[in-house]
Amino acid sequence: ITGGILNGVVAITSRFISQGRTKELQKMIFQMVFISFISALLFCAVVFIFQDFIFGFFGAKGETLKKTKDYYNIIMFSLLNVSIYFVFIGLLRGLGNSIIILLLTMTGVIIYFFLAPLFIFGKFNLPAMGIKGTALAGLIGSVFANIFAISYFYKKGLISFNKECFKLEKNTVKKFLKIVLPAMGQGLITNISYFILLKIVSLFGNYFIAAYSIGLRLNGFVMMLGWPIGVSGGVIVGHSLGKKLHERAKMTVLTGIKTYSLITFTLTLVFLLFPKFVINLFTSDITVVNYGINFLKIVAPVYVIMGIALIIHSSFNGAGATQIPTNINLISFFIIQLPLAYFLSKIDGIKENGVF
């Protein structure tokens, strides 16, 4: 949800800045923060009310269910805080200021890694909180990151605390939602798809669940290298379209595809040539390793195609055309991926590999 809002903020910021509409952007910041916060509040409230059913659906029972609830009841306040933080990250991306994003992220992470052991194990006369300590450390880290972000934008003159900036304007909210709602759909479709896949995966036991989790981590690692390229390209696309430089927008997309394809092709070769070494970085269990090797043999060859899709999706989002990648995700996940994963896993000789 917040990822969708971030895409909307990037699209609007890059377009407004390129057209010199700084004062309009100033008025929109509160509206964007408000929509993001309300979205997170509704999400957190629904999960809080139905947490027994939701966590139980994914297999949490007994002590695991209790610990999951303990963790969530603190971390949901972090989610509310992060909903505001993502708006600030979107603004910085739209402005093309990646250095401040790095500093803000480092601030939250350093505070988290300093506080987490203190809260988890109860150092310096603090009570030992266990898993709740990780949630509390994360909450404090995200609060400080937000404080620094607000102070940065206040000094830059993009945030002010006068009455004009706190007014909700219907037309502005409608324009923002028109971009944001389809972008939210992209993330929701992807995550719901992963949840359903996890349910299919769980039928094959803990070893396969572990291998699937490692596979998702590796996919995430590959995608993590592409997201900065895609987002940066999306920002340039937004700026270019704002100035009606359509050829520059097209060249930006092509440059992003070429750059990221070099990375994905290299990783494909590494994963295919040394699959056992890669999976052994996560586990030495022979059953999990064998499943993991199968994962890499099946999935790694399409990393280049996945990478091209990521860059193009980011470019659509940067242009504010968020409905197009949402439609693509809907078809690829719900009409193709999920039915195939279910039916292929039922075929003798394919079984678990059908999910991959």
C-alpha cells in the first residue's frame, strides 16, 4: 500500500518540480501524508481486529501465535509511522536526492541495531522483551528517521506549519488517488499472490517452505539491485514528460534496460554455475539445498526478462500511468502464475517444482 503511495508521490513530485510548480507541491504534501496515514490506519485496524484469524491462517498456533500478536501490537505503530516516512522518501526521489534517502535509512538502521539487543536481552537494567524488543527498536528508529526528514523539508521550505498547508482540497485528493490507487493495486496483487503461493508451498512441508523462502530472498536481492535503476529512470521519465521531452523519456527507459540487463545476466550465470554454493550460504540441510538448486535452475534463466519488466513498470509509474503495470500484474499473477503453480504441482514428475 505504502509502495503504491510512494510511486504516486514520485510521479507528482518529478512532474511538478520540472514544471516549476513548487508552491502547488508544497500544498500537496499534507494531502499525500494524510492519505498515506489513513490507508495505513485502516490496514492496521483490520489486521488488529482479525489478527487471530489472519495469523492462524498462515499456521501460527500456541506460543507462536502469542509471540506474533505481541510483535504485531507494537510493530503496527511503526507501520503508521512508515506510512508518513514513505511520502518523504517519494518526495526525495522525485527531487532526485538519493543521498538524503541513504542518510535517513542509515539513521533508522543504526538506531535499530543499537537498541534491538538492549530491548531483546534486557541490558542496562532494561527488562528482557524478546521478540517485542525488535518491534520497539524498529519503532524508535523509524520515529527518529521521520523527525530528521521533517526537519530537512522544513529547512528547505517545502514543509510549513501554516493553516493553508493543512487544508484538504477535494480535487487535489482525487488527482492523487487517481495515480495512487492503481499503484497500490500493483503491490497488493503481488503480495496476495505470494500469500496464496505460500499456502500452496505449505502443502509440501517445512523443507520446501525453507527452500521457497530462500528463493524469495534471492529474487529480492536481484530485484533490489534493479529498483534504484528503475526508480531513478522513472523520476527522469517524469521530469522529461513534464517538459515534453518524449525522446529523452524513451532513451531513459532503454538505458535502464541495458544497464540492469548486464547485472541480471551476470547473476544468472553465477546462480546457474554455482547453485549449491549460493544455497549453502543460507543452509547446509541437504534436502533444502536440493530444493534450492532446483529453484535456481528454473527461475534464474528468466532474471533478465524479470529485470526488463521491472524497469518498464517503474517507467510507467514515473510517468503517472500506474494503471498499466497494475493490469499487467493482475494478468501475470492471477490468470497465469497462480493457476499454473497449483496445477503443475499436481502433475507426477513435476510436483513441487511446478511452484518454481
